[in-house]
Amino acid sequence: MRDVAVVGFAQRQMPDFDGSPTCVEMLVPILAEIYEQTGWTRRDVGFWCSGSSDYLAGRSFSFVQAVDAIGVTPPVNESHVEMDLAWAMYEAWIKIQTGEVDTAVVYAFGKSSAGVLRRTLALQLDPYTMTPLWPDTVSLAGLQARAGIDAGLWDERAMAEVANRSLTDAEKNDYSIRKGGSSVEELLARPMYADPLRKHDCSPVTDGAAAIVLAAGDKAYEVRDKPAWISGLSHFVDSPSIGNRDLTRSPSAANAAAKVDLNGVEVAELHAPFSHQELILRRELGLGDDVRINPSGGALTSNPMFSGGGIRIGETAQRIWSGEVAKGVAHATSGAALQQNLLCVLESSTGKDA
């Protein structure tokens, strides 16, 4: 297996509003930023992979338009996934493992404000029994949260504590849409949004884009003195049928955790779009109290569709680059109620360095 590292990361997030930039307008400054970080030009990139959704954009092959942000002459080696940025990064990592390329840029974008996002996501569900009911993501998360409360696994205070910590940490994050200033008691006094969820328990609808740069071996050291090396990468999926799952658990997250080494992890960026989902993930991943969770503020403070999971990888990598931590884990999810889960373990050194 080749040693591959995250050596670049850029993001742009914004709340939904009329007249927000097109996908190309969001991507051009992001790609310019990663060129500046790496010192590369587009000719130095061996492979490109993007993540987005035609359903969200409302047209077929919408990702082709985004290639305008790269430039089409000369032609590029390019691919696409109808998934989050984290899964695009997984494809690029495999491409590098084949030996065909040494470098890759992955990017993702989503303009959630262009349609009714939480209803559109019903298309991810079982097409025979669930999609015809058109349940929105918040309602499904409310069912999940209620199941955990009724089972005695968490309560509304535990959920508010997660939200309060996220909002407080977001004060240091320029990209967060929601920021701190509240207490747990004040959050609990707020009205219900989708019982037992309050608005701060749900990630905000967010437009945005992000990009991650990968490099293998010595190429990584050409960009960073301390690259964030990928020491573990795994993802699993559960049934799309809500009725076939115990919503208080996430077997796919537990399976992914069993395939990577989480010993010594100092920080975990968990892609938990709802407060109670962080509690599920902490249990399934077996994270101790000494692991710092979502120092960026996490998805509860901003969650651009199709880049929110990859942003967790970028946020973790930045802490490796700075020397703040030596090992961290980033998590991405897709589908309803933690249906699909990906884990990426990042370290400041490779096994060869140890």
C-alpha cells in the first residue's frame, strides 16, 4: 500500500439565500486557494474527482458544469461520485493506490437553497416503502432521537450539551453559520421544532463547497513539512429501510471503526447533522472522554450538502499540519439516520517513520 497524505484543504460555506453563487463561482476561489497552498498548477494534478447531486441541482450531469472551474484545456483525468466529498476522496485514494497517479484534487459542492433539501433527500430511502411517503430528514431524525430517549440511552439535556459545546467551539470558526452565546438551560427553554428536536439540534441548511488535496510519498513532503497521512480508511452501509434498523445504533459506523486503529486518537471530527447522532457515534466508535469532539463546531453549526463530511477530514488534517495533534479521526455520513458511514484516520507520521 502506498503512503498517501492530505496536503491541502479549502472550504466555503454560507447560509441559504437568494442569489448565492453558482457551483463554478463557489469553486473558482477554492481551487485558487489550494493552488496557492501547494504551489501547484492544474498540470501538477494527476486526478480530479468531484462529489455532488443531480437531484439537488435539478438537472442531469450537473457536475459537468463544475469542470469549468478547473478548465477543460488541456483535458483532465476526471471522475465523479453522487456522494459526499469524503467518498470522492476515497475514490481518489484508490486511484493513487493503483500507481497510475501520485496526486489528486477532490472537490464537492451543493446549493441546498435551490430546492427543498430536506424533502429531496427522501429519494435516498427505500423506493418501495419509504420514498412514496416523502418523509423529510428532520422528521426521521426526530424518530431516531425519540427512540433513544425512550430507551434511556440519552435525554434532551444530553442533546443540548452537545449543541452548546458545538456552538461555543464555533466561535473560533469563521465558516460557522451558527455561533455560541447560549447556555444549556437557555437551549432547553427554546420551543420544539420536530419533537424532541429543537432547531439547534438540527444542522442548518447550507450552501457551500470544499476541496481536498492528496499526494503520495515524497510528493507530500514537497507541499507540507508535516503532511496528514491517511493511516486508515473504511466505510460501510446499513439498510435504506428505516423499519429494518435499530435507529439507536449505527452498525455501519461500528463496522468501519473495527477496520481502523483508533488507539491514540486525540481529536474526532464527527459528521453528526443532529445532536443525538454525535452521542450514537461516540458509542459506536468507542471514543473515550479524553478525545476532543468537533473542535471546529461540527455540522450543527454549518453543514453544506455534499461537502460537510469531507470538511471533517480537512478540519482534522489542519490540526495535524499545525502540530496540535498527532492523530485524529474524521467521520462522514450519508443517507438518513446515519445509514452510511466513512472513517478516515489521519496521523502526523507513517508506519515507516515509527
